[in-house]
Amino acid sequence: MDSKTLIIPLLEEISNANSSMSTDGSLEPHVRRNLQDLVKQLGFALESPFETLNRLVVLPFQHAVVRVAINLALFEYMVEAGLDGKTEEEIKAKTGVDELLLPRLLRTLTAIGLLSQLDEQRWAATRLTHVCTIPTVKSGYRFMFDFIGPVFQKLPESLAKRDYRCPTATQGPLQDAYNTKLNGWEFFLEPQFAVSLQDCNLFMKGRRQGSLSWLDFYPFAENILARAATDAESVLVVDVGGGLGHGLVEIKEKFPQVQGRLILQDLPKTIEQPGNSEGVFEPMAHDFFTHQPVQDQECQQILQHLAAAMQPGHSKVLINEFVLADVGASDFITAIDLVMMGMSGGMERTVSQWNKLLASAGLRIEKIWTLDEETESVIEAVLSETPDPSRDVETEGTTVGRG
């Protein structure tokens, strides 16, 4: 099929998307995602195969230059410069980068849209430059490049030497990259990675910036608060493996009148981090591979411990996770799946995989609430005496998948 045959129908679909746009120019999330997919397909259709491959080959070098720019605080300086931008001489004086290296960095950043070139010697910020000054964005970039980057440098070698079997928690590219026998989460808490850990925590805290929270589309008040005990001593929510407790803080902010205990469970080293309690929840050191203390193969083991602590007809498990599309999964979610694999031997799952996993632990999915594939869904599960992993799962909001 020639490119013309591909391009014309795509242009027609993109043009038709105008009818889905409101008068203020806004789009529903699923419409916007669909339009992004169409534009991406159009880009592939306009490129020759060699142009596409050449673009992919140079991505690691471009990421390295972004990391250099973050070190130099270049994005902040360019944003402060305003629409007039700065000359190479001014940027050189500010950053200390020599005159031969500087234009090479600036040209690369311009090629990927993070700067614009006004003339031969003058450069200015773009819309994306402003985003690159957000502390949580910079933290995420540093974490991915500095800590996760070496893991994926080792991925081809690591998979080959294990005959292309999926990595496990203690045997995978992370162990090969850092020469350790610890699992990823234990290793990440080692003192030498304190800066990367801080970056990861900041990134996770701000990752949903500009997007909807799970509490914006999951009916927490109706499904949880309305059926919960109203006294202050009863346990309302236990956030298992909840990191620094961002999810519980979010619940308290959205429902300040909430009664009942909010309990954060994570490994001792995570719980002991300064400023962890935020004053709204109870931190509890707990390894979720062991017996669940709050009465109300690895993932199955975690879920089995949760199921053993649940009260039939009352308790629910809410899993705030991505749900992969069975067909046409996005580049973002497939990348997150690989990060989970490399970091801990984990994975993101499809609806059928979630059904099978939860059923194996004596749980049944009641409903999956989602906006789109690139937003973490809420999987609502209850105890089931006769779990049926082939059962169709009801979804709410946009159908799980693309578009």
C-alpha cells in the first residue's frame, strides 16, 4: 500500500474530528487520544521507513542532551528570557558552555521542540520549554535517565543470557546493571540512591499534574464512604504499597469530612522517610508478602494476603493501575510495562490478565473504571467463593482500549 493510499483517509478522519470539538476548543479525553493516534499514524505514513528508523536510532542521544540541559538550568534561563530569547553569547555567559559545544546542544533541543531558533545566533523558549522547568518533570527525567537508563542498557544482554525468559524480581537487567542480588525496590532504597529516590518520589507526586485523578471518575463517596462505618476508629482505607501516601492525602483533600482510619503500608525504609505521614494517615511498616495485619507466584501472594483480611460482603480491593488494551496499546503504556519489568520483574496487564490473577487469589472484578488507557484505572474487586476468570467485566467511562 503506497503512502498516498494511507494519507488521504487519515486526513479525512482528522478533519472529521473537528465535529467533536466544543466551542471553546476542548476535547473529551477519549476523542483527544484518538486524534493523537491519527496524527501519529499520519506521521508514520508521511515518513519513509528509513526516516522512521533514523528517528528512532537517535532518540537516546536526544534524551542525553535534555539531561544536560536540566543540569545547566538552561530551560529556566530561556523561559526567563521571554519572547525575545537570548543570543548564543548570552547563553554561553550564563551556562559556561564553550562556544563550540553550545550551538550543538541548542540545535538538538530545537530539533525536538524544546527550544526555537529565532535567527542564526538567537534562541527562545517554546511551550515545551516551560514544561521542562516544572520540578516534578525534571525529577522524573533525572530518575528515568540516571537510575532506569543503565537498566535498559543491559536489557538486550540480560534477556539473551536468560534465554529470553521474563525477568523476575531478583534476576533481571537491574541486577545485571548494578551487580546486585537485591530485588529492585530493596536496592532502590540503598543510601547511594537517595537522590534518585527523592526524584522518583517527586515524580510520582506530580505525575498526574494537569490530568484527572482516579477520584475524579471513581465514585468513592457512593461505593466506599456510603457503606463504611462512621466512627473514627474503624479502618476506612488501607493503602498497600502506597509509597509516601499521596493517594491517601488525595482522599483527605477531596473528602475532608471523611471518618475512619487511613492507613499507609509500605516497607520500613519507605515508611521511615521524613515527612511521610502528612498528618492525615497512619504509617505502618509492612511487607505485603507477609500476613496482612489490618483485618478488614508474587502478585497472587499479595492478593491472597489481602483476601484473607477482607470481610465478605463489605470489604473491597481497589487497584489503581493501568489496564492495557488488548489491541493497539499506546507507546506510553508499553514503555511503563517495560520499566516495571526491568525494575522489579513486574508488568502491566490486560483485562483478561487481571481477571485471571484476581480469580486465582479468590477475588472477583466487579467493575473497571477508566478514562483511557494512559490514565490509571480503578479495578474494583470483591471476595468470590467461585471466581470465574472468563467472566465479562463491566467497564465504566471510556471503553478500555484506544479511542
